[in-house]
Amino acid sequence: MGRLELLSPEGLRVDGRRANELRKVSAKTGVLAQADGSAYLEMGNTKVLAAVYGPRECRMRSQALHDRAIINVEFTQATFSRIERRPTRKFDRKNMEVQLQIRDTFEAVVDTTIYPRSQIDIYLQIMQADGGQVQACINAATLALINAGVAMRDYVVACTVGNVDGTPLLDLNHIEESQGTPEITLATLPRSGNVVLIQMESRLHMDKLEKTLQLANDGCAQIHERLDEVVRKELRDLVHKVGQHSNTVRGVSTA
Amino acid sequence: MAPGNTPAPAPAPAPAPQPTDPAAAAAAIKKLHPRAYLARFLAAGVRPDARQPSHFRTLRITPSAVSTAHGSALAHLGQTTVLCAIKAEVAVPALDKPDRGFLVVNLDLPPLCSGKHRPGPPAAEAQALAHQFAGYVESAPIVDLAKLCIAERSACWVLYADLLCLNDDGNVLDAAVAALVAALRSVRLPRAEYDDDDGAVRASTDATNRPITLPILRTPVACSFAVVDNHLLADPTADEAALASASVTVLVDADRSADSDPLLAVTKRGGTPLSKPQLAQCIALARNRARAVSSAGLLA
Amino acid sequence: MSTRIVVPGERLGPARPDQTLQAGTYLRGGNVVATVVGAVGADDQVSVQGKSRKAAIPTVGAQVTGKVKRINSRMAIVSIMMIGAQPVKEDFEGVIRVENVRATERDKVQIPKCFRPGDIVRAEVISLGEAHSYILSTAKNELGVIFAQSAAGATMIPISWEEMQCPVTGAIENRKVCQIENTSQ
Amino acid sequence: MTRTSGRSNGTMRPLRSAKGVLNRADGSGRFAHDKTTVLCGVYGPVEVKLRDEQLDKATLEVIFKQNIGLTSTREKFLESFLKETLEALIMTNLHPRTLIQITFQTLQNDGSLLSAAFNAACMALMNAGIPLHSTFASVSLCILPNGDIFLDPTADEEEQAESRHVFVFDSRREGAYCVHSDGPFLQEKFDKCYDYAALSAKVILDYMKAARE
């Protein structure tokens, strides 16, 4: 089978985007009433639901840490999230790896020391998978944590970038991912510029790395802008409501 | 009421640490004395969410919520949310039923949907609920499985209906049945042909080929009730269900909901014995609900 | 509305040496930075209050309310249900050790004469404990049992700081009673 | 339609029972509707795990084992069904912070399994001396496509039936403790089943009383 042409001579990708173009990012927070915080995020056709429970008492008390909270991440892909139905497997190594990556990412940024001996659960459910599940999960988890009011030093925004014959491509979809394209997932703290996750499992020449990473960083900045818009808009709506029903609104107090 | 279930007399109002704020005081009573909190509402004939005891929450259906599935629907019952997505695959029919397809339902309550559910294998309660749900689907088939056969003894459709509870605020069963029915109605399958020569199933190449809908036999509507201190509460929330001494679920067909039409299932579980008139009241309320759901065109 | 809205990671202003950090903020490179979403308070008090009240966990010094789950001769085990006036979504476990029940005559305290399973008590968190539960104390007048039912199932009425009476049977039971009058004034 | 066994529609199969059949259990009972036989063992009140401890009542643990096949969600459903009903019938408030374990083993299944399990539980609980609010009995029925109601159906009859019904009544006859009906059925038939079940429950209770003496 010949390799699919991922970039047309005109510089367009299989879904009509340009190389440095993100898919449409849309998000909404507070979508699940039972959870302490939640968010639904779409990046193109990749759709993920994130729920945060906690800080709450550690499920296994022996795991509790006396000086900070532990973070627990559960990552599941719905059986119907792909074209082929795949039954959920209990101990999927790939899923466990993703869980650990996301957990480590957020341990670096959540202010866990103010919640000693407690546990923060982040549940991530992929509803539809069209490439870039990890980046979508990290972005959704950021929104859900903010929604839960969990203290974080900064947003965490993640973006994937691939490289096709020397041209970096932003935000790969499933078709592009499945062609063996070298792919980097980058998660950054946009305000301080720190990198918290960088992951690549394929071969890419050193000379191309810098340009590729630069694009990923640009992508993160764009996503940060989108997420920030969502957070601020919902907060403005809330403050507006507070203004209307002066004193008794849980949430923001304007003391 | 069985003597063992007699609730303690309603306690005096719990002193809230800061009795100045009435909302905080109410929240404190709700947390510390949930039974007394609910009992006070019920004594006044309303429920904490302002519903009458016999009122159901509003059912909303969002059709075709998952584009990777052959059919899907999201059902909201108040804040309880269940997603159902259906994927069709081709399989060989069972030996004892060579002319039938399959409908495989699976209801999952992941830890995402409520603080009650913890990661790991599903709790016994969730498994029992999933079995009850699957039992209803089996004993009162929604889809004519005989029409899912592509070629006798050789090929048939398997419909995998995966239901995922996204938010559990009580009465997941009713929402799950609604999500399943709506999702099944939204299924579009390619017209398939079986090739005798190589045993393959192919989508029909007929130029006028239009996707087929499923042969729907009935539109079940589940209506659940909780018994709390001798009050019958329709469509209980999670808080109400936690205090219930018994639960009743009635499954009726929204297409045939006259009093003379058949019921599809009645399940009463838990303590407090129910007399025939009480059961009849549940059934009558359920039929009303089914008619309301049907006339709102929610499951059409 | 002139309230300034900030998001996690947003700089609030330079840190001044005389300032103590408020909840919802942290220090980054000489600046005070928000950690939660919320509105900024008065500008000499850089603080952010978001929905973080929702995420309350017991802290040392906090007053908590909970239900006694079980007792033994050494301690009463309490399910913490409220922190201050804020109900928690999921309970935390705390213990009242026999030496922390009251301030005087500590060596004479007998747990069954102070608490019974099912009682609702108000207590103060005195330590986060070692590996297990939060350590609570009721060794103040305004701490102790605030609600108890008698064997007959009626809500008992406090008649002294260590006794409560059942209004139905008249039976008197021993408790470490919380003096509510003091706190509500 | 006539029944293969030659029974009339409203006749139960011969009942057999035994109590105290397990010598290590605190109480046990075996109950048989002809071939359908369930053995029930009761252990307790015993110490309960801290996690499951309840302040004001005993914790029930119900374990249901089939004689054949792998365990599935069906057993979990039966367990939760039995547990919720037995919780209302046992005076659990007399043994707070203890565990009562009730174990069922299907010896043979020829229909009306859940009813046999309930009836075995009643025998075993009485044998164990666990205080009950009242004795109880369970009856199964099924409605055939032609509208006939068969009492105490066999597995074959359940298979042919359009709907299946299980009821549990107590000796005070206040109402049904548990109802489980599935498959399409008319309400008037359901009402009839309810009445038949209430009457038959009394027959079973009388049988149990005789067996006790």
C-alpha cells in the first residue's frame, strides 16, 4: 500500500487544514452535576469528557501522604469511540501508561501541598477518538480541575505535532497518526513557559526537532487562548449571576 | 411498614454552627439528618427539588451524539445522563436460532458518573442493575431480531448497544431504557448482501441503496418509584433513593399505553410490602408517564 | 462590576515583604500568582476566592461536625460531615481519643459515658494524626455532643454539661454535651 | 394447553424440605419444588468487617451459587434481590454491628429457582434462630401465550411462557415484599397472578409450619 499523501503540493492536509492549523477546539465546563469539577472538550472529532472528584479522603489510607494530596488518573476509551468496536480491557497497558503520564503532568502543577492526606481523582473518558487523545485529555483535565476549584500554579495545555518530510504538522488527526508520522506530544505551562511533558516514540532527525517543537509550542499558545476564553466566559457568567442574586451564590464570593 | 423499618421520629432541627444563614442551616440539616430533611418536605407534599411526589423529571433526548456509531442517543432525566451508542457488526447466527441476529446490551456505571462508584470491577449493585436492564431488553424485545438476519445460518447483524452512565443522580434504569430506545431508532445500517461463493458480506451496490432502519417492535418506557416512609416518589433522585425502603419499576410500552394493553415488566424490590392497590397506582402512574413521553414525541 | 477576575497562573502583583500569602495564591519569581479562578479581593489583601470552598478538607484548628461511628475504651471514631458550616461531599474519618474528650479530669474519662454511636458531635481538629485519621478534640465548653437520640429513639435534651435526658421515658444518659448557648450568642 | 406432568394449572409440584442439613452452619435448610432444589446456609450473627459495619443494624451478606455454569451478573442480580427482601424480613436491628451471612447453593434447577431460594432461606433462618418479623414464602408463576397461568412452572414451561412472575409474601399478608415480572402481560392477568400467589404462599407457609413441628 502506497503511503497516503499527507500534504498536497498546495500545502493542504487530508482534512483540508494547513500545516500549522489546529482543528476546531470547543469546550464546556461544569457539564456533570455529580462531579466536583468537569469538562467536555472537542478537538475536531476527538471528544473527551473529564470529571474531577476531590480532594477527598484517600480510598486506600495506606497510600495517603502526610504532606500533600495524591492524584489518581483513570483513562478509559469508550467501546464505540473508534470505527472498529473494541471491548474495554481491564488492564490495558497502553491506557495505564497514558494514566501515568497524565498523573505526572498534573502532579507537577497542582498545588498538592495544600491538600495533605487527600486524594484527587481525575477520570477521563474518550467518547470519540480521532487522534491526539492524550493532548485532548490533558486540556480537558485542566478545565475540569479549574472547574473543581483545585489550586493549580498554571494551566497545563498540550498539543501534538507531527513531521512529514521536514514539514511540521500541527494537531494530527487519526489518519495522519496512523501513517507512521513522527509525533510529539508537548504539554506546557503557558505563562511560565515550562514544559511538563514531552513525548515522542518515533524517529525524527535532530535538525528537524527544533522547528517541530516550536510549532508545538505555538499550538499550545493557541490552545491556551481557547481554554482561557472558555474559563473566563463561564466565570463572567457566574459573576453576572452573583450580581443578580446578591449574596447567596456558592462559587465566587466577591469579598 | 414493617416494624424494622420504622424511621426514628423526626429529630429536632440540627443546630447549624452558623445559624445566621438559612441556606447554610438547610445544607447542614440535609447533611446531618437527611431523613428528617426529606420527611419535612414530604410532610408538606413536595420534594426537595420542588416536584410533586408523583412527578417525573423532564426527559430530554439528544439524538446521534456519537458520530463513530451506527446509532446513538444521549438521555437526560433531570441531571441523570446516560449515553447509548450502537455499533453493528456481521456475525454467524447462533446454531439454535439460525434466522436471527443479536442485540447485545451492556450498561456501565463508571466511576466518572458518581462519587459512589470507585474504579475497579463494577460493584455488585451496578452489576445487578445492568442485569435487570438486560433482562428487560431480553424479555420484551425492542427490535425484531428475525429481521437482522442477512443469510440464514451464514450471516446476521450483531448490534452492540453500549450504555455509559455519565452522571448518576438516581434512576439510571429509566434513563438507560430511554437512551437505548432512542439510539435504536436512530440506527442506520447499510443494506447488506451475502455472497454465497466466497462467504463474504458486502454492502449492496444497488444504486438506489438507502440505509435501512431497524424493525422496532415496541417502545418500552421504564418508570421507577421509591418508597420513602410510606410516600411513593416517582423518579427518585440519588438522595431520595439512598433513603428509600423499597423500589418499584414498571416497564410499559409507549406505543400501547391504554389500560387494557400489556405491561412489559414489574419489579418491586426491597423492604416495605406493597399491596395490590399500591402496585396498581404505580402502574397507572407509569402508563400516564408513557403517554406523556409518547405524545412529546421524545422516542419517535 | 469592577471586580477583577483572575485564572490560575495569572500574576496578581509584586510580592511585598510584609505580606502573607492568602489562600488561592502562590509566589513565583517575586510575584503573587493566582492558583484558582476567582475574583480579587481588596488590593492590599491579595487573595483569590474561587469555588475552592467546595474542595474543603479538614485543617488543624478547624471546627468540624460529624457522627460517631463506633466507640471503644480508647477512642470514639467520628465520620466528619461538615467543616465549619460547609458540608463535605464525602466524609472524612476522625478520632476523639479518650485524653482529648474534656479539659479537666482527663484520667477519669470513660468514652461510653461521653459518646454513643449515632451521636452528632462538634469537635476541633487538633492534629492531622500520623497514618490514619484526623485527631479531634472536644475539650472545650462549646464542643461535644450536639444531637443524640435515646434508646427510645427520641431526641434527648441536655440537662447539664454531662447529662442528657430523654423527653419520652425521662431516662438520663451520660454525654459530653456541647454548650450551644455559648456559640450562638 | 395442558402441562406435561399432568398437573393442573394451579397445582404446585410436591414440596420437600429439610432443616439443619449442614452441621457447620448456624442454621440451614433445603427446599425442593420437586426437582428444583436449593440449599441455604446461615452463618451468624458473627463479627463484621469494619468497612461493612452498620451502626444500627446487622449487615447481610448473600451469596448465590449455581450448580452449573460460570458465575455471571445473573447471580449478582439474584443476590441483590434476595438481600434487599431478606433485609426487610430479618430483625436486623436486634444485632447491630454484626454480620449475617446467607449462602445459597442450587442443587438442581428445574424452574421457579428464585422461589425455592426464598423458601429455603425461610427454613434456614428459622433453623438458625435468627429473629424474623414474620415467616415468608415465595411463589413463581408464568403466563403462556394463550393466557393460561401456570403455578410453580418447570424450566420448560418458563421457556415457553410469555411472561414470568415471582412473588414473596409474609404470613401477615400485608402485601408483596418482592415482585419480579418480566415479559409482556396484561394487568388483569398480573392481578390474578398476585391473588394466586398470595393464596399459594399461604399453602407453602402451612407446609413449612407442618415441617417445623
